[in-house]
Amino acid sequence: MSQTANPPRRRGSIGDMIFQALATGAGILVLVLLGAIIVSLLIGGLPAFRQFGVGFLTGADWDPVKQVFGSVVPIYGTIITSILALVMAVPIAFGIAFWLTELAPNWLQRPVGIAVELLAAVPSIIYGMWGFFVIVPVMAEYVQPFVIDLLGDAPGIGFLFQGPPFGTGIFTAALILGVMIIPFIAATMRDVFQTVPPVFKESAYGLGCTTWEVMRAIVIPYTRISVMGGIMLGLGRALGETMAVTFVIGNTNRISGSIFGPGNTIASLIALEFPESEAGSLKLASLMALGFMLFVISFIVLAISRMLLRTGART
Amino acid sequence: MQIPSYFTASMLALSLVATPALAQQITGAGATFPAPVYAKWGEAAKAATGLELNYQAIGSGAGQTQIFNRTVDFGASDAPVDSAKLKSANLLQFPAVMGALSAIVNIPGVEIDQLKLSGEIITEMYLGKITKWNDPKIVELNKGVTLPNLAIAPVYRADGSGTTYVWTSYLSTVSPEWKSQVGSGTSVKWVAGNGAKGNDGVAATVRQVKGAIGYVENAYAIQNKLTTTQLRNKAGNFVKPSLASFAAAAENADWKNAPDYAINLIDTQGANSWPIVSATFILLPKDPKDTVRSANVMKFFDWAYKNGADIAKSLEYIALPTAVQDAVRASWKAEIKG
């Protein structure tokens, strides 16, 4: 961040002053809103934090009958599905961006580019229904039985692929999330790849580099920071996604070792439990506290990405 | 002068049209279990009495919150509210209608109402103890039915719901182990299986997963031609889900000794009783802010008691016995200020 000196202000231009006040107000409003949301979530969740203390963060129980609430399972589910989704989405998104900017014939670039942007505009409930009615049966009938048979007894990694083939579960949720965030990451990558000055690339080609070498040695280093930003944008969407995940994750408050096992995420648990939580109940407070945790996780992700970018920029 | 007089005239006309319509409106919110029957009753009552019911099926918990805050004319809840809470919120609780749950399964080759199950076996499935459909305990009850060596996949409602309250009440009644380990509620800590959202989510999951077992409102099972099962009742007989077996359960209930009408219709006596039947409840303020609207709510349910039985039947719900209806009418008179 560089500090720019304020230009000398001319006296008497009331219009300018009003505009400045409005613009400043809009800027501050964002801060106030953000602060208000955090504070109201924290206050709403306070009874849960007070009741369970650290236990809210370390407890794996979510038992509305006995009034015991812990957040380990949804936090685990949120993080693991988002990370798996990134693992699936980033290489494909990179492929799309690489192909669109370097390899695709001119007449194809525009339609495919628009298609990618359209994918980003599909509402998440559509992905959820598509996942539930199309992907889940395929997973239950073919993919999971095959993989469970093939790898379920493999030494060392077998536990990752065990359990009954429901079709739903952590892996299916991550798959749907991956598909959902591909367009975000791909569109960002394509846009930033196009910002590389042609003279850099032409010089590299002039030295006899292949397309891949140009990508690796020129384009990626030049755009690293923005690429990282695009990935974080996708991760942010994956962390908070609610509807699509609810359809396909299996909705259980247990941690299972298998990636085909069912799970839960913070956002989907809140959406599911909210209608049956009475005002003033410990359950409602726990849901608020979960919302606060999601906020904290998003904040940490953002902070880490900023840190990565800063170290990346220094070298 | 011309424009203002035209203006007042039109305002007058508007208020003449609008006022009676507004006065006849009643609002309610809560339980999803009886929502289909309330909707049909609302349509029929509007034609017959001019009362317009605006019912929002937002869930029993949210419905309770709304009536505690008096933002609606009446609240609706699948689980009866306990007496202390009713007292502090100054509410009258009365039953509206009864309904039943069915178990649904997906086993290749097994037809509707062919499989026989008991509450104990279902409990062990949901506790993850019986894991195969060809388990000796299931085979013993189903001589003549070929049961495959297939994993049992229990499915439950992932969203908090009155349906889950009724289902877990049943499991708690038939199994002390379930009662101590899990208990009953609109959402519980499930031990085995997968969750799905809503009746339609459970039905679709059961339909998709071979070996699945789930639970839905019977109306939903009938409309969607799901594979329901027979259940063993308290008398030891296997019964099919039908209006006759639901009505048998209702008749065998002990209404007189139920405080605040919080009747328990789970696993009642009687040779032909279906074991999973439940009443759903209305919550009405005893000190209404607007006595006209409160009177209209009572008028609506009075109409529904008298004329709504056939509609309820067509949707697979059961109307209340006449004696209970009369008792509720007496409670209205005695306890609601109007």
C-alpha cells in the first residue's frame, strides 16, 4: 500500500465536499457493517461459548436432546470439502485458462470464455439438484463400489475408501463444490494471463521456448499474485456454500475416516437446524457461535493468502 | 373541488371493500407435518365461511417462537409444548388433527407392505447393530420373503422436524437403549446412517440407495407410491399402514388423562393399532391482543372439526374423536378471553 498525498483542496466547492463525504461514508459503512455482523454473531453465540468454553471448539458431539453442542465435525467437514474441492478445481481451471489464452483458436476463445462465465452464474441450488439426482446415483452405482472394491482393502490407505456406497458424502460434496468454483478460478486466471505484456512472451518464444516453457517461466511468475487471489476467491465460495452441499454431503455429525463417508459443514448445519431452534435456546446460540466460527475461518484463510502473497511478492 | 371529492369517494369505496376482507383474515405459523391438511381446510373454509387462513409452515420450533412473541394469531407444533412453558407464555394448547408415519424401504424384490418389521429391529438398524437385510432377526419375521445379503442404509431427516420428533418418540418407546443413548426430539444425535433434507429428500434417498430404510408421513408415502412396511404393534400383531389401523390407535388413546391435550399416541394398545400415530397441536393465546382474530381462529377450527374430516381422510390424516372436539370447545369457552 502506497500513501498518496491528498491533493490541495479548493475552497468553496460544496459539491466536492458533499461527494467526498458520501464516498467516505460508503467506505466506512463497509467497516461498520462488517463489525456489526461479527459483533452480533459473537453476542448471539456467547451463551454457547460460556456454557461449553473451549469444549465448543474441541467437542465432537451435536446432541440437541442432551443439549451438548460441539463444533469439531462441521468445522472438519467445511475445511476438508473445501480443500478437496480446490485440489480438484485448480488443475482443471488452470487448464481452461491456459488453453483459452495460449492454445485455443481465436474463433473458439470467445464462446468458451462466455460459457465459463455463464457457469459461474448458475445458482447453487441447481448444482445441488444436479448433484443429488445425477451425480449421486452414478457415485452409488458405479464409482464408489468400484473404488471400495479396488482400494478398500489396500494396506495403509484402505480406510480412506471404506463404508457403504450411499453416493452422498464428503467426496461427492467436494466434487460438486469443485465444479462450482472452477469457473471463478478459471475466469480470474484467464483475465490475469491476458495481462502479461506480449513483448515478454515474444522474447521468450524468440529464445526458442515452447508454449509450456513460456507459461512456466514467464506467465505464471508474472501473474502469481493474482492467480493466488483467484484461487482464494474460489476457496471463499466453497467454505460458505450451503444449498448444494446440503443435498449431497449426507448430513451426519460424525467424522468418518473414509472420503466416501458422510459429514457436515458449518453452513449446511446452520441451514438445516435453524427452523427448529426456539428463540433463546442453547441450540440457537450454538448455531450463532458456529456462524462466528465460519467467519473466523474465512478470515484466517484470507490472512494466510495475504501472507503468501506478500512473501511471494518479496522473492 | 372535483378531484378531492373523487379521491375521498374512491378511498371510501376502497375501505368498504377492504375492511371486511381484512377482518376475516387469520394468520398461523409452525408445524410442517399438518401443513397439507391446513392448506386444504383453508381453501374449503374460505368458500364456506369467508375466513381466510394464512398459514406458514416454517417448522414447529419457529412456530413456537412466533406465538411466544405474538406475531401470529396462532402457533402450530408437532411436539406438545410442556405445561410450564404454556403457563409462562399464557397459551392454550389443543390438538387439530392426527397423522401417522410409515417406514419405507428399498430392497430389490420386496413389495409394498410385504416386509414385516418390529420397533426393536428398526431401533437396532438405526443404532448400527443390525447391518444386513438377511440378518437372522429379520429373516425370522419374514419367512417366505427372500432377503438379499445387502447392507442396511438408515436414512433420517437432517433438518429439524416434527416428523423426526414422532419417529424418535416411537424408537424411545420401544427401546430403552434408544431412550438412554439418543432420546427423542426434533433433531437428535444420530448413531448410524445418512441425513437428507425434508420428506422429499428422505424419499428420494431411499429410492436411490439399495438397502435403504427411512421414515415419512404416510400421506407422502401413499402419494409417491413408496415401499412401506408392516409393523408389529404392542399387541404383537403385524399391521399395515391404513386409515383403519390409524383410527384404531386413536380410539385406544387415553385422552382424559392427558394434561393440555398432550396425548401420546405412540404404540397404543389394541389389536389393530398402527404404532406410530401422532396428534399435532395448535397454540392460542389466552389473552389475545385482538379478540376478533382470536375468535376467528376458534371459528376456523370449529368449522374444521365439524366439516374437515373428509378432507383430512383424503390426505391420509385422521380427524379427532367427537368427544375430544367437544372438550376442546369447552376449553375455548372457559380459557380464552374474548
